[in-house]
Amino acid sequence: MWLYFLIAIGSVLIADISQIILKKAAMKPYDAWYKAYLNFSVIFAYFLFVVSTVCSVIALRKLPLSLSPMWQSLGQIFVVILSYFFLHEKITKGKLKGIAIIVLGIVIFSFPLG
């Protein structure tokens, strides 16, 4: 069961990495419009989206669908961390508060009362 949960979290992380790659590719200037869509970074990012989807399907074969919102919410945390390192975005107090709320929600969702 833990293996499938790790696969699910990995699928979210892979999707977030592909989003960062797409963002970095979108920030580059291109001399032709089609080069913005047909370059290694963009094609690789979309390939990662496919890998992420396959991982999600594998995870959902053994995990209940009701857990999906919990691990998908981790993507918000991953994006903040990845953006800090690769896009040099600042982590503000507001983002930290948002992360804390997400983590609190995951904890509450994981250990329901009663």
C-alpha cells in the first residue's frame, strides 16, 4: 500500500516538475512562434505529464479514489518549493501560511475523528 502511495506522490511531483520546465521554456524568447512549442523542453515537459498520468493510474489501481485530493494537494507545496529553487521566486509569509493550512488539512483528512 505504501508503494502505491509513494507512486501517487511521485506522480504529483513529476507533474509539478513538468510545469516548472514549461514555465522556464515560456520565459525564453523565440524567433519563430512554432519554436516556442516545438523544442526539447516543451516536448519533454509534456512527456513528463504523460508519465505522471500513468503513475496516477497505477496508484489508483490500489488506493481508494477518496485519497486523491489529499495527495493532489501536495502539488501546491511542491510548486512553491520548486519555484523557489528553479524560478527564484520568494517564499512569502502568505505562502508559508497556505502551506501550513494544506498540511493541517492533510493531517485532518488522514486521521478523521470518530
